[in-house]
Amino acid sequence: MFKRIHAVVAAAAMAGAMLIAPPAAATTAPPAPDGLAVSPNPVIVSTDAGTAATFTFTTAAGTSGSARLVDAGGDTVNFGSISVTGAGVYTAKRTFTPADRPGTWKLVATAIKDGESVEADLSFQVQVKVQRATSLDFDASPDVVGRGDRVHLRGTLKYRQGPAWKGYGGQQVDLAFKPFGGGSYGKVGTVTTDSSGRFWITERAWRSGWWRAEFAGTSDADAAVSDSDRVDVRASVRDSRITGFDASPEPVVDGGTLRLRGTLQVGDRWNRDGHRGQLVKIMFRPDRGYGWRYVTSDRTDHRGRFQADVTATASGWWRAEYAGAKGVRGSVSQADHVRVRASEPPVVVIPRSATRIVKFNAGPEPVKRGRTMYFRGTLQIWERGWVGFGHQKVTVQFKKAGSHHWKSVKSTRTNGSGKFYTKTKASLAGTWRVVFSGNDEAKRSYSHRDYVWVRR
């Protein structure tokens, strides 16, 4: 309008005439809305169903009104409908739910007349204090396990929202166990639920009893305890193994004595001990033969050790067998090959003193791969009695599991008392021994065999 009047005045000036624009009509803003009220105030949401609130305000005669809400985040929330009475009293209603933002809200009322509008607002508080109901689904499986086996604990934590149940994510759930026959529940582990409220954990079962899940609750969620699920633990069948089995010497002269040694152990995956008083059979399979035949047997001592001496007559394989017993599985040793060579006519030799290697030990056992192993013992010579044989060379030999040949690893010398000590790095499981090769005055001798298990 201002632009149009300005153009008319310019045209009149060009025509030499003076025109004066009439003054614009005066407008008057309507009175601001009055009597803004919220009931209840503050609005407290304490159930999933929500809390209904009533909003009222008044406008002057001849004006119309509207209203809206502004939430705690500054976003506009419109009323679905607003009713008005003839006296200019406006009323609106809204139900607040747990989904609404808690904090300071505003009721903004507007009075409108002749295109002019005036606003007034009223602040009020919205508090969300809904205590959610929760539930725990839980399962422990399998129902029967062996002692020390794993039991799988899983379930879902949920909370109630309206008529529906939803997964409750990011919450800590405790797992508890109560042994059969008495006692109370004790915490064994804690797990955090995923975004769907699910959780799972694995524990070892040592006793029969009941497992359950427990949720301690939060400031807005109730605590919950699942139903108990029983798991029975049965005595598992123990494994046995024959370690350090060795047939020596190798080779052996036809008709000579072959010494067979080994140790029977029993236990589980965590612990093994020597199995005493058990019958172990010694079996032989000749070269070019297809079946094993029984030769002899021996009962284990208090440390599970067994031994037997047999007459060597043919080259072939030797092994030890344990048939097992109630609650114990049987086992078979690794086979050890021995070559039997023809005997030779006696040769007259100058008598040499006997020697022996005593107190030989390879350790520690078991040992981790790459760690240091040590070997120690004493070399003795017979001189009207056993005495230390000093300043002599001895050789440490090794035969890996499944092999038939000894390999020299390193040599060392005895001290003045005949004692020796050396070490090396552990790499493979197998049998160790120390050999003195002998000399002009002393006979050759071997230590006993010592099997060492090397773990990764």
C-alpha cells in the first residue's frame, strides 16, 4: 500500500498538482488472554495410562482464541480440540504419558481480533514417575551334566509398557545358584542384557542344585526374580592314560633282556594322579605281523608305575594296555619299536668298572613350550662301593612321542662329585634320558627314562 500511494504522489508532482495521502486507519491490539490455568499443576505421570490435564484461559468480548503447548525441549505440541463457552472461556484437555519429556512446559494462549493477535503464556511442570513392572524368563541347560562340565544360562528381561511387554536392554542381571540339599542362593556371575533384553552366560557345574536370574531393579523399574531351574550333576567317567612307556635297550641282542616301563594315570581334564593297584598288560606285535599278542602283565605301584622284563626274541612293536575299571575308561600307550640283532660270539675284554646314573630328573613337568627345562643327576662308578665319577662327559638324549629313535640334545661334564646339571628349551613332549658312553676304565650306563609333557 505504501508503494502504491508513493507512486500517485509522484505522478501528481509531475503534473504540477499537490496531493496529500489520507492517514491510515488506526488498529488496536486486542487484550491479552487472561486467566491461564493448568490442572493439575504439576502434571505427574505415574502410570503407563498417563495423566489427564485441563487447560483454561479467557479472552475479551469480541475476540477469538487459540492455544498450543511447548514441551521441555522447545517443540510445539498442538491440542486436538479446544472448546469455548459464550463468555469467552476456552478449555482444552491433554493426556500426558511416560513418552512425554519431563521438565518445564508452557501453555501459550492467543487472543485474535481484526487480524491482530496477542499471546500470553503460563509455565508448568511435567514429572514422569512411572515405576515399570518387569519380568524375567530364564533357562539353565542341559538338565544333566558331568561334574565340571559347562551349564548354559540364558533368558530375557522385559518391562511392561501399556498392555505390551518389551525387552529391557542395557540392564545388569545377576545369576545365582543354590545347592541341592540346603543352603541359600549365592551370586555366581553378572551379565548385561542386549538391546532386546536378552542375556546369556556359561558357568561350570560342580554340584546339583537350582539356578535362577535376579534383577535388582532401578529408580523407575521394579526388581524381578526368575523361576528356578534345576540342573543335576552326575559323577563323570574319568579318563586314564599311560605315559612314559618305554622298551629298552634298543637295539637288543637276541635272547637279551628287554626292560618295559611306564606309568598309568587317572583323572579328569584338570587333574591326573597315578592309578595304583591296576593290572597293565604288555603286548607285542612282530615286524610283518598284523595282530597284538599278550606277553606279560604287572600291577601298578602307589604311584601308578609298572615294569616288566622279557626275553627279546624278535624285532617288533611293544605297547601297554589298561582295560579300565568301573568309572574309569581304559587306555593304550604309544607303541615303541625295538630291533633285535643277532648275538655275537663272546669277546675277551679287559674288565671295566660298572657305572650308573642315579637321581636323574627332567623338569618341570608339565612345562610350557618355549620355557626352560633342566636336567640333573649323578654319575657313579663302582670302586668297592658306589662313588661319584667326576669330570666325565654325559649326553642328554630325547625321544619324542611316537618316535623310535633317540636324539642327542646336548652334552655336559660332571663335577668332582659326579653331579651334572644342564638345561634347554622345551619344544615337544617325549622321553628324556642321560647316557654315559664309557671309557677304558668304566662301562657305559643309562639313566632311567623321564617323560615330560609339554603344553602350548
